[in-house]
Amino acid sequence: MLTNKQVSWRYVACLFFYFLSGSGFVSGWAGAICGVLGTIELATALLHYSPLVEALMMLRPVKAKTITFAELSVSGHRVP
């Protein structure tokens, strides 16, 4: 799930890509790619979900937990 800040940035990116392709700054294949990227950003913002963010979270290294063993003797009990 995306945070509210990430969703708002997705809307900004969506408008940016739509503006580039719609205004004619970018034309041809690049314009088509900007339109597709704008659609992807709009969909991820509306769903509050991004598979790319989830994949990056899965690939992030997990911090190794160190296990320390304390003295395992029972107080008052002596081993012969």
C-alpha cells in the first residue's frame, strides 16, 4: 500500500506525463510512452497500490537478528 504522500506524487506525475503528451512537447513514440506512463501512474494512485514498490520491498535486504544466549542454568540447581 502506498502512503498518502506517495499517492499525491503519483497524481502529479500522472498530470505531468499527460501534459507532455497532450500539449505536443513530446510526439511520436515518446508521446505514446508518456501517455502509457501517465495511465500507469493514474491507476497506481487510484488503487493506492504499486507492484513496483512491493517488489522493491521484497528485494530489500532483511536485517539479520542476532540471538544471544544467556546463562541457561536454573538458580538453586546444581549439576553433579
